Amino acid sequence: MITSSGGEVEAGITLGTWVFEHRLDVEVPEYCLSSCANYVFPAARRKTVAPGAVVAWHGNYHHLKATGLWTDDIAVRMQRYGEDAATAREQVRAEVERLVRLERDFFTRIGVDQYLCWVGKMPPYNAPNYYFLSPVDMAGFGVTQVQTSPGYENTDVSDLKASVVYIRLNNTDPPADR
């Protein structure tokens, strides 16, 4: 069982790898967001989302790199470490590249298309923060054996601290450049 609002990417990948290697089942009694949704949930053998619970994504490092959003971390690094812009940019770029490689290797290993982690952020969906998908849409990315309650798409997410929306993918549209 896991309830998590996410956390550090490398730790999420490590936990997801462990779940995958041990062929564990995962049950989500409340919520599984961000790194939990990206790395732990899809790595499980069987996945159960309890009634009223939700699994929601809002991007990953591949998404940050592809969209250029990674540059937002430069100012944070400059302030935190007192680095000049060029040094901070190079340090952030190197860390993004490292995490993109870790993600790529992880998703290749578990057989999941990592576009799952950011499809909802792209047109025509443009989810402002988190989004969740139906089991059918998850399966389109390789996340299979997902059990949800009937009406999962109508799950009340108003108690979550983050903004979460349900999106239904139009599977006839070609995927965005990824």
C-alpha cells in the first residue's frame, strides 16, 4: 500500500525499480502523485486504486528538458548556492541530463512509455497542474493490470492540496514531439 504526494526523483526511481524487481502489487488507498505516479505505480505488477483514491501525474525530467522548463531551476540554484548564472546553468543542465538518463533507463526496463508522465501537460489537454487518466489510457502507455472502481473519472479530488483534473486522451491524435 502506498499513499504519497511524491518526492525526490532518484529515490522514486530506486523504489520503483525495487517494486518492479520484486514483482510487487501496489494498492493506492488515498493518492499517489508525482514521483509515486511516475515511478512506483507503473512499476508494480498489479495496481489497485481504491474507491475515492487517485493516481496523478504532472511531468518528469524528460518533460522539463523537452519543454525548456528546466531553466526555471537556474535562479533557484544561484540563490541557494551563490553561483553566477553560467555556473548555475551548467550545474542544472548536467543534473537534468543525468536524471533524464535515469528516467529513460528506468522506463525502458519496466516497458512503459514515459510520455505518460507529461502527456496531460501538452496541447490539447494543458492540465494546469496534476492530471489523472483512465485505466484504458494508462494501458496505452504500457501501464496494465490497473483496477479502479466504476466511475473513476469522477473521483472527487477536492480534498487534495494540489489541483488535479481528469483528462480523457484522444488516442487518434499523434503524440507530441517527445
